[in-house]
Amino acid sequence: MTKQSVAIVGAMGFAARDLIACLLRHPQVELVMLGDKLDQPLSLVSVYPEFRGQTDLVIENADASRINSAARIVFLALPHKVAQGYAHPFCEAGKIVIDLSADFRFDDISLYEKTYAILHEAKDLNKKAVYGLPELFRKEIRNATLIGNPGCYPTSIILGCAPLMETGWIDPASIIADSKSGVSGAGRAATPATHYVSCNESIRAYAIGSHRHTPEVEEKLSRLSKEKVTVQFTPHLTPMDRGILSTIYMNLRKDVNQEKIQKRFEEFYSGEPFVRILPQGQLPSTKTVSCTNFCDIGLVLDSRTGRLIVVSAIDNLLKGASGQAVQCMNIILGCEERAGLL
């Protein structure tokens, strides 16, 4: 297979750093261009010294025409709204575009506009975008040319809930997701809340009842369930570099035992290269998925309360962002799905 040429726009962020690492070790693609909003080019190693000796790539001002002439696949590692403007010239040129922002994640444009308080300026493109969660939408991803890569929190929550959505076993209005994320989830630019002195030796909840990932989770779970799903989502910032641990609570509305639920999860994710259902009695941790594209899931049925507790763990920068984006690319290109991924 001829190596496929790849470019990244938004190459200076944390997600882009892991994306670069995945693509440099990928046997079937060649990373040919790195772009960002810059006045002067910067060597990649001046931004991320860990790539010294691996590549001589330079990060330059992102120019759509030059990228179109150099690459077949374009990753957009940009903030929401910014990605919309870049997507048009690449899609019009017939490129495969994989967007890591929220701009192409929603089926319902009005929900996106309400959640992010902006007008969507690429509605025509959104109609053909596919939500890039391979375990649930692999068939659609295979034929897609525009991918809306899922959010990190939604990935951890949706994968933890998906096997139950069509069973009728749970009350879809009872889902509570308590999620904890490493500081890298807030992005590379430091804020008063993410400075070392603010977040070290501390954990705090934020955006309770108002986090912008909640509508994304509800839309996708409702699509799977074929009925309205309501999720109470509370995110927490924790003093670790990377990782997400989501503890998800659901009320049962049918009498099912733990063994049956365990079997349902194992069968649902059978053959999935990056979802590991832990043996009964074991629960995941962020340490065991750090720097990998795995999602580990463990289950506990609390017979006293009649609640099912699902715990999922991912690396927010890989399965929650760049790794998942590469996984989608592999599906589109017909590569082995693990290529470039750990």
C-alpha cells in the first residue's frame, strides 16, 4: 500500500502532540505538513523537543492551498468554530477531513448552536459528517470523508452506556455520570484554574449541569436508545496529567443479574480492538490506559439500591481525542485498526 500523505492544522496543542506521535510511527502514512496560525515558522522540536531525531518537520502558517497540494488526509486540531472555516476548502478539494473540535459532532445543528452559543457556518458539510466513535459507527466511518471526532468525556460515558441502550433494562432518565479528568483536558494554554499552584493537590467539580459535552452525550445515547435519554453529568478536574475516569450510575427497571449484564457487555464489544471489559469484580483505573487508545470498563450491580454502576477509563488525549481520530483514519483507509496506536 502506497503511504498516504497527512497534514495537521492546529499542530501546537496537546492533542496534536499525541497525533504527531501516532502518525510518525504509523507504517502506512507519511506526515508531510504541520500548520498553525503563525507569523514565522517554528521547528517542531522547538515546541515539542521529544521529537528530536524523529523528524525535521516545521510548523508553518496553515495555508489551505499548500496543504491541499501536499496531503490527502487533513486532521483539524483546532478550537470549535475555527475548524468550520478550515474544513470547507479541504472538503471541496476532496480530502479526508478528521475534525477534533465539536463543529461536526452534532446531528442537530440547532443543538450545537445552543450549546456553543455560535452560529454554525458549515451546515452543508455537517450533513455528511459522521460521528467518529468506531465501536458504534464503524460502517458509516468506513465510507466517510468528514469525521466529527467525539469529545473526551462523551467517549468515556457513551462507551460505558451503549450496550444497555436497546435492552430496556435501565431507566434512560436515571443516568448520572461522575467524571474526573486530567489537566491536559483543559488544553495547552494555562488558566487560573489550571496553573500548577491552583490544581496540584486539589480536586474540584465544575460546570455542573451546564457542561457543553452533556448535549453531545444525550444526543448520541438517545440515537442508540431510540428514546430520549437524560444524563446528569458532573465533571471534575484532578491533579494528573492525563486520563478520564467516569463512574456512571443507572437505575434498573427490569430484574437482571450481574452475570447477564456482564455477558451483554462482553458480547457487545466482542472483537473490538480497543475496548476491554474487565472480569467481574475488577474495576479500571486511568493508570492502566494512560498513553494508550484503550477504554477499560468494569461493572458492579448494587442489589441493595437497584443501581448498576459502570466505570470506564480512557486516556483523554488518545481514545478521547487523537488516538480515536487515527483509529477512524485507519478504518477509512482500510488499514489494520491498531496501526500507529498503542
